[in-house]
Amino acid sequence: MPGPVARGLWVQAELVAMATDLAEFVGGAVALHLLFGMPLLPAAFVVAGCSLLLLMLAPEGRRRFETVTAVLLLVILAGFAYQSCAAGSWTGALEGMRPRLQGTDSLLLTTGIIGATVMPHVIYLRSSLSRVPADRPLARKRQALRAHRTAIVVALGLAGLVNAAMLVLAASTLHGSGRTAETLDGFHRGLGDVLGPGAAFALALLASGLASAGVGTFAGQVIMRGFLHRQVPLTLRRILTMTPPLAVLALGTDPTRALVLSQVVLSFCTPFALVPLLLFTARRSVMGPLVNRPSTTVAAVLVCAVVVGLNLFLVGQALL
């Protein structure tokens, strides 16, 4: 990419990392508040300390980091699976999850779910992890790409299951009960009224915040190294990226609204990662025999068009 374009992409990618940190701190702080009654700002500092400890425990490129992250993801999935099973019958769940939009607020949540599931900074991180030295045989490269594709399908599948479990859990326990769940705190209280203590939900929320800490920081290193050919110590990067989210909480911003908007920011930045990826992987001069098939390119263009269309619609609604 030309220098100015690369620097512009780097700036938006760093904003993505900060938006991810905002979601992490809000989710983790709300979880500690739900579990122990801790005020949000002190809880956010506790989450910050835990995330720094996680980075020291599992440095970049070590299997320990992958193991710790996998365990946290299993905690998230187990927490929501338990609460969903405790909610009772899933009759009508598949029909209830049929995509449909009901106004701008519904579209805002849809865009947030896209950003929360397909996080743009992880596209950069995954691209870095999938690299194979250029002098390796073609068969070795194809094998690495197949393993990489399998890992992505599993990861996105689990993310989809967690999102589905959250939606089913809310609908099956709170719909028609007269209880409102427009905030995470209200959702937790509603679960407690219907199912008993909602500790599994809070634990899953806390695990989600901690899991995103290391992933976001390592992705930031890949982004800076790729765009600027520079690198800073992980601890310093962690401190710099978590300062804006702590400031947002210190200003008393509604945590639930901040959490949703941070995911919308991720969705808005997703095309800036997807479009260059599509351009490069469709070029035979870059990919050689591993260039995208025409059908893959067409499908990717359609996906990018849908994401960009949703974002432009939201911008238009905000300006009207």
C-alpha cells in the first residue's frame, strides 16, 4: 500500500484495538459488579491488573497463551450453555432466531453482533499466524491453509453459538415476564428472578473480558509491525490502549450503551480489513497458485457489500 494509505489503515486499526479494550473493560467491570457489588471504575482497574498479569503469564508466541485463551473461551461457552439449559424449553428457538429487522435499534444491534463476531483486529492477527515461509513446498502451504480454515470455522462457530445462546436465554426467560433487560445489570437481575442467581452469566462475561485482553494486545503488535515496521513492549502497549476505555468509565458513561457502540465501531472498521484482504488474495501476482477461486472472490465481494451497506445505512440514519 502507498505510505499515506498504510498509515491511515494503521490509525483505524489502533482505534479498533481501543474499541475492543472498551468492550473488555466494560464487560469485565460489569461482571465484577454483578458478582461482588464492586463499583464499576474500581472494577475496571481490577480487570486492567488481571489483563497485565495474563500477558506476563502467557507471552506472545507461547503455547501457554493459546491454552489460557482456550480455557477462558470454554468458560464463556459453558456459562451461557448452562444458563440456556436452565431456562427450560427451547421451543420456537430456531424460528425466533430467523433474521428480521425491526427499526434502527434492531439494525444497530445487528451491526454490533457482526462486529463482536468478526473482529477486524483478529483478521490481522490470524493473517500473521497463518504465514508460511515462502520457500516451503506448495503442499505444505496448502496444508497450513486448510488447518487455518478449520480453526476459523471452529472459532466463528463457537462465537455464533455464544451469540445464539445469549439471544435464546434472554427471549426464553424474560419475554412476556414484564421484566426489562435493557442493561446488563437488568438482564442479570431478570435471570436471578427467573432462574435463581445468574452467576454463570457474570462469570462468562468476566472470562470474555479477560480473553479479549491478550488477543487485542497481540493483534496491536501485529498491526504496528505490519503497517509501520515498528514494535513497542507489550506491557507499554497494554497500558496505552486501556487508558481511553478507563477514561470513558471514569466519565460515568452508561456501560451497556458503551459496550454496544464499541461493537458497532468494530463493525464499521471491518471493511477496512476485509477489502485489502480481498484485493490481495484475488491477485495472482501476490498469491501465485494459492490465489482465490473466482467463486470465493464473488462471495467475499457480496459479504463486504452487505457489511458496508449496513454501515452506510446507519450513518445515513444518524445524519437525518
